[in-house]
Amino acid sequence: MKTVKFTINGKPVEAKENSLVIDAAREAGIEVPHYCYHPALGNPGVCRLCMVEVEGMPKLQVSCRLPAKEGMVVRSNSGPARTAQAASLEFHLANHPLDCPVCDQAGECYLQDYYMRFGGYTSTMREDKVHKHKRLDIGPNVMLDSERCILCTRCVRFLDKVTKTSELGIFNRGSRSELLPYPGMSVDNPYSGNITDICPVGALTDKNFRFKVRVWYLDRTPSICTGCARGCSVEVHTNTKRPWHTDGKRVARLLPRHNPEVNDYWICDEGRYGFDYIDAPTRLKAISVMENDKLRGLTWDETVAALPAELSALCAEKGSSGLAVVLSGTLSNEDLFAARLLFVDTLKAGHLLVKTGPDQEGEEDALLRRKEKVPNLRGAQALGFGGRIQESSWGNILDGITSGKIWGLYVVDRDPSAVWGEKANGALSRLRFSAYQGVNVTHFADSARWVLPSCAYVEESGTFANFQGHVQKAKAALQPLGDARPDWMIWGAFVRALGGSFPFDSARGIFTHLTETESEFKGLRWDGLGKDGVKLAGSREPQTAGAA
Amino acid sequence: MTPAQAPAAAKASPFTAEQKATLVAWTQRFPYPAMGLLEALREVQEWHHHVSLEDEAFIAGLFGVTLHHVHEVVTFYPFYTTKPAGTYRIDLCRNVSCHLAGAHDAAERFKTKLGIDEGERTSDGRFSFEEVECLGACDHAPAFAINDELIGAATPEAIDGALASCRAGTLPDLPPLPALKMAASNGTARILTEHFDDPDLHTLAAYRKYGGYQGWEKAKTMSAVDIMGAVQQSNLRGLGGAGFPSGMKWATVPSKKDRNVPHYLVANADESEPGCFKDRVLMERNPHALIEGLLISGKAIDADGIYIFIRGEYARARRILLAAIEEAKAAGILEGKEILITRGANAYISGCDTALLETMEGKKAWPRQPPPFPTVSGVMGNPTVVNNVETLMMTGPILAKGAAWFAGLGVPKSGGTAVYSVSGHVRKAGVHEFPMGTPLKTILDAAGGLNDGRTLKAVIPGGTSTPVLTAEQALGAKMDFDSLRSLGTFLGAGGVIALDDTTDMVETLRIIERFLAHESCGQCTPCREGSIWVARVLGRMLEGKGDAGDLDNLLRMGDNISGKVICALGETVGPVAKSMIGKFRPEFEARLKAS
């Protein structure tokens, strides 16, 4: 499509012909205030806030509906444009309750922000405000205060166009217009939380987050959601400054981060609210080993000295084909690389399992959710798991244990009991060696000889490849809890303890090594992953599933 | 994900088999099923006296739309109620002309006689009473309607008679059709009202006797381009308010050679501007003129579907049109074409062409934002010409008698005549037809002038959306688009409201602004929030609580709305206030001082 050149506030910009001026402005670093326009939900042009002056046009234009043309001279900061923006804000706020001190949106409210930047007028409103419904519980995750609503219609459009569930409408008309659920309906769909994000004001707030902590106390870290094979880009919001506000829970919320390649602007509720495990009481914080039916605590140094030696000796004694290692798609590429080095290359374990089973599968739909509830199956595949490294299965491993062929089981982040049910207890008691390494206590962890605490993904940096082969970086947002360490670090130390080489001290270092040695990672760079991520070499053509 | 279903959907069907068949028929009447949605809901409202959630669920299923779509429609349009209305639903107009004629006293009488407040229903369920914004019947001020049937002026006798009649189980008699005896024309030409003294004018025979359908006969021999050319040469301009040259509008319809999609023609009979009622009278008295106009215009734009979008309150005009269409069909005039009538549900905004399209498509009337214009993308995305009733009616005579004749009757750039609705403080409210450029004084005189002893204070020249003229301006004004524009106002739809020296301008402005706030669709923020704000400030001033900054604030708010809103409704909030306050400021200031 043809590119046109024009100016916004004197700044030369280039944009596709007929693309929206408001977008071109944003790309040029000029924010034109707006409420109703949302790039994924269209430009109804109803808020009338994004007014700009265009040379040669007698009337001000809404820039969200203004097509870019060659030679245009656009001003969002001229006197008339500024006056119109302030006027529109005044109308937006005329019947707004101005209850910021008790509103959970405060601090990330576009009425507040725009008033400070584009409003700044003195209120002349003397009339009684129009009253509407307050504090409406409209769904499992969302509260509505329709007095705060500015009727931008973003949520209605989201529910009409994206989820196609149409629970909300704008009923009545004129100043009596009101955003409400259809009588008797609840906004109860797998993506309902998104409407609290796109609501530019405090009308729709998140029941799971509201009144917990003021947003200005939060730290924000770009990351990904590890809830399924989609690997949606998210921002992790952590509260470490005022732990008493969130009952000591460090992760306060996850918000979607725009990524056109992966999740657009959205995440599902499953992913959004699925972070409780990170600060749950079930978190593993210390190493333990069962000796003579007694639990003993160990340091990492003691563990590195003991565990690899024990495993290596058993392999020598009983044959490494009797060692089964259950890994997980929750592990990063860097973790899986270290796992491969330890379990495949060094110990030559007879059974390896990464792919999902009934323990890691759930609902999927056409929008985002994937059946495989782990983020990195495609990365595991790129590292050879399921390819040149043959994968075992939950069934084979159970058979092997039952028949006595398997003497050792090393499980990472998963629970055999969830798959084997009753059969697990009998089988596990036959094991000579058992280790659980993971984030939270599981049934298996209770009975394993070794229990090693590893970091939750928000506590370590790492890369993950989603089912489309899209590699994204999750940055550490928090310090590891207790003695928890990154999985790669644990295994790296074990490799060294067994006399191997593991010359890495960061995920970044491992990733760089992968880009030099692994064909699928060739050409990628840690810094080059940027905020959107990059596709694996083998996924430049879209694939349907990473777990093939 | 599948749309959630409300609990109501599970319940048993609220309709009889016969009613269901009627509703199903509405899904089949128009090229797109949704075009019958508002009509189907009208049936439901009439059967059940309200639209329940069960009804909504049935309609949503029938028309294949979401529940919230139907609920938005039901709550948007005042014709539908979610709580039961009376068997006899009484609407009393409270707008300017009716207010001047004593609507307040009439409302008191209704409320006293019925023992209910405004917006309530009698305990026996028989009556409900509402004060409404406009019935399009300023010639019957203070007008009232029962079940959308215009009954006439709400005099004490009429109120008592109507209530007695309803209590006995029948609607009261309808008023005689207006203006059977026109005032002398002073020798000036009349086109559409020339034969109003013939009580049978609405019949095909009478219409033909006076040369009717000769324009259509001529059109049949002409090419579409030639018809458009003739209309352009006639200087016919849109008489619904915008004054856009009609031939030019038609010319913007893309050729079917370039884009082979159906073309539609819609007569905008949603006349709802307070002060305007001429389209109603024209349709009641001269329906064949509209049919002829539709046939001619339909040929000019190669229309595949022809519709008359009429406001619901014009029940009688609709009946007369239906009969005329049947008559024309039987006489072979339609040549197999269909002219379908579709109704709105009593929202002023539906008269705005793009909002009208939304209403026709079975949605709430939120105006669209051109481009694309309706002539390119109208009904369901197809090229659609929306023309005012009177405008369409003029095309027959233009073709029959020639473009030059028509152009010659008017002024440069604006040909022919206009039919004025004259109301307010005049002796004989009614329609009066005069050539473009006629002095406003002539029109006021034709309406009998003011009552004895009264002097003219101001005139609203084109309907309440047009800025007011002082008496001095009015008496020097010529009535045509460009002359009025030079006076800072508009011809609009020719709704002349005379205001004499007894008029309270603060209250008049308040009524106008309250109307705009009430009719604002709520889509865009400045109009939604600004119109109610302006109305409330004026209401406070009327209560004697105005203060010094109010007037300047009103003017500032008007400026803040103007030029920033989606449609013409919002655009009128500011200029109307500005003209009133600017021209009668001492009167407004007196209100402040009194506080």
C-alpha cells in the first residue's frame, strides 16, 4: 500500500495512505487523547475526544476516523484542538462521580490522566449529577459502577466482536443511556477479565484485584503467561513495597501485554487469575531428603555433593535405562537444555517424558486457549525432545516401575498421581530413587526421597516457544522464594559435579549458546527477542501444534 | 463460546399461534429480516402493552439477533415500554407550540381526571398518561394522541370527551382533516396544496383530475439522467431541513455498472421537528403526490426497493397512504413495483437520515458518521437515497410542468414553493404554501396574524432547531434557504412558530433544550452530556436559582458542543441557545436578578 508523508504538530510522519491519523500520531510519539478508539475494537468515534485541527478543513476532525493523506498538516496541540479536547473531557466528567479516592482505577484512570494533561479547566458544573447503578456484581470477575462509565462502548464491542457472547449493552438513550448486562445475564465467559483492562475508567474493575493495592505501588515486568501453549505476552505486576496490602502475595495481578504475533491485546481468565501458586503456602522453599524415614534439610552445596553422586552410582549399578525423568513443558528452553545435558547426555536416562498428558491438558477454543496447559512444548521439540530424543510415556513409565525395570524416577513440576491415580502409590513405593524438583508441593513430592525447590517462572529469566514456535522472553520479576533456584542452575551444578562442563551462569548465556548450536535457534539473539519475540527457524511457516 | 442465554428464554412462548404467524410475516416482508424488527416489536407492544423479557427472547430468536440488541431497541424507543402501559395510552405534547397553547393546563386536567402522575398507569390498567416531546400536530395545539392516533387539541371538553369515550371502549372521533379551505393565495403559486379544498383529493380520481401522475407519465419516457437533469435545473432543494440540492444528491448514487447492488429509495416521513407538521398534512391530503414522486425518483436512481419511513404517531397518514398505494397498484400505476411503509418507534433522531437507516435496519437510532454517505452505503450497505416527503412530492409537478417553470417560481438557487407549518401565536395554525423567497410576514398574515392586542416578539422560522429571529428581523425576512442563512438562521423544514409579547423566552428555550436532551441518542459524549446540562441550567434558572455565570456558561457549553458532535441534533443545542440569549439577554438576566 502507498505510503504518504504529512505532519503532526510540525513533526514529519510517514504512514500508509488512509491509515488512521491517531495511529500515525502514536507511532510518532504524539498521544492524542481518546477513549472509544481501540485498535482491536474499531473506531466508533463516539467519545469525540481525539479532536485535531487539519489545515484546509473547516471543522475539527476526530483523528480516530481521519484517513492519512499526502501533505496533510495536522495539529493536535493547536488552540482550537486543545480547547475541543478539554471541552470533551469536561462533558465526560460532568456526570462522573469524581470518587477517585475510593475508586480502584485511580492511578491508571484515563479521566484522571487526561484531565491533568489535556483538561485543566475549572469546573462549572452546578447541577445534580445523573445517577445510575453502582456496585453491580456483573460476573465472576467483574464489578460495574455505571455512574463512572463514560459509554465509550469498548467493553460492548469486545463482547460482541471478540468473545461473541454479547452480555453487555447500552440501554436507554440520551443522558439515561446506561451500560448494563442484559437482564439476568452475567459476564461469565473465559475472557471476561479483559473488559476491566480496556475500560479506560473505573466503571469495570477486577473483583480479584480491586481494593488490594493501589496501582502506584506496583512494579511491572514484561513476561509471558505460562498457563498454556499460547504463551500470551503479559505484564507481571508485583507488590513488594507494601506486602500487607496483598497478604504477602508478591504477584498482585497479570495484565495482557499487546503482542500482535501471539495474543493481540487479550489473555484468558484462566491465565489472568492462574498465578496464585506462585505465592501459595504450598510453595517449596527448602531442600529435603528422606533418610531412614526422616526428613533432613540440606544446603545446595550438600545437595550438589550428594544427589548427582547417588544417581550416577545407581546408573552404574542398575543401568541407566532404569532411570525415568519426567520433565515438563513448563520449563524454559534454558532449563530444558540443562536437563538434556544432565539426563540425556550425561546420565543417559532410559525414559524421558516432556509432552503433556491428562495432568497438563484442559479446555481450548478458537481465540487463545490451547489444550496443552504448558508454555514450551515447541521449545522442547526444537531441543530434540520427542525427535532425536525419544519420548517415553506415562504408561510406559508406570509399566516399567511395576515390572521393576525402572528403579529411579526424577519428576519436575508434575505429579504422577494425577495420571496414575491409585496405582501411583504402589508403584512409587517400589522405586529405589525418587526426586521431585518443582515449584509447589505435590502428592508425589510428599513421598519422594529428594525434594528440590525450583523457581517459579516469574523468579527467573527464560525463553519459551509457543505452539506457533514463537520464542518470547520472560524476565525475572521477583527474587526466588527461599532456597528456590532456576532449574537450569540446579542441573548445571549437577553436570559439573559429575565432571561435565557447564560454563553458563545465566539464562542469557545458555540462550546464546543455543543460538550457536541448535539449528532451530540459529539467527536468534537474546536482545533481538525484543518485546514481541521471534519465530523459531522451523516455525517460520505456521504450524498447528508444538506437541506433535 | 456461545452467547449466554437469559433465563427468560427458557420459558413458554408468550404468543398465540396467530400472533406468531404475524411476527414471522414481519421477518419476511423486507429484503432483510431485521428491517421488520421494529414493526414486530410494535405488534408485541400493542398486544401486551409492554415488551417483556420473554417477548424479547422470542423476537431475538425469530430475527436471529442477540438479546441485548433487542433490549437496546426496546429501551431506546419511547414507543416500547418494559412496564405495562395502559390499554389507552395517552400522549400529550409538551413542546413549544403546544406549551404556548396551554399544554400545562391540559396535563393537569389529564392527571386529575385519571388520578395518576405523568408516566403512570391507572390501577385498572386502562389508561396511562405521558407528556411527550412532539406529536407533529402543532396545528392542533395542545395536541394529544391516544395509542398513536392523533385526537386533536386537548381542550377541557376534548379531554373529558376522550376519556369518556375510552371508558366506553372506543377511541374518540378523529379531527377533520385539516385545511380544507385554504387562505387566499394572493395570486402566488401553490403546487401541493392548490386543490386542498377538494375533500376527495386523496383519491386517485381527484388527483388525476388535477393533472396527477402526468409527471410520472413523462418520466417513463425519459432516461434516468434526464430526470436527474430536470430536477437539478428546477433548483429543487431538500425540504426536510438540510436544503441540499435534490438532483445533486441523486447524482452521487454509484452506477450499477460499477457496483451491481440493489438501490433503495426512502421517503423520510419521520417529520418530528417541533413546529413542523406539513408532511403529515400533505400525506393525509395528497398521498398520491408522494407515490408519484417516489416512482419518478425511483426511476432516476434505478431503485430496487421503495420505502416510506413514517413516524409511528402518523397513524392516520399511514392509513391514507396504504389506501392510496393500494389504489395506485390496482390501477396499474405501480407497474409491479412495491412501495412499502415502515415505521419508527417515536424517536426524533430517526429523522436524521443515517439514524433513519439504523432504525430501518432494526437497530437503535445511533446516527452513522459519513463518509460513506447513504447514497453510497445506505440500507444494509446498499446505495440509498433518503428524501423528504415534500421534496419527493415536488418532482411530479416539476416533470409535468417543466424545470424552468418550477425554478421560475422561486429565487435563484432555490426553486418552487415550500409548504410551511405555521403555529404558535397565530390565529389559524396550519399549512400554508408559498413560493421560495416569500416574506415571512406574508406567511404570518396568511395564518391569520396574531391575536388581538398582541405584538410580535420573535419568530422561530424553521422548526425549533433553527435560531430565533427577533420581530424586527422576522418582519423583514424572506423565506428561502439563502436569505435566512444570511440572518444567521435556517429555513429548516419550514416550521414557523410565532411568539408574541406574552412569551417567556427563558421557558421557550428551556423547552427546546429539554427536547434536545430528551431526544439525544446518547451516542456521542458532548451531545449526551451537554444537552442535559444546558437543559438543567435553564431549569434551575426557571426555578429562580440562576446565578451570574450561568448565561456565559450556557454560551460556552453551546460552543463546546458545536462542531464536535456526530449529527445535526447536537449541533443545534448551542446556536439555538446563543440566538435566544443573544437576542433576549435582558429577559434572561432578569431571571438571574430575581434570584
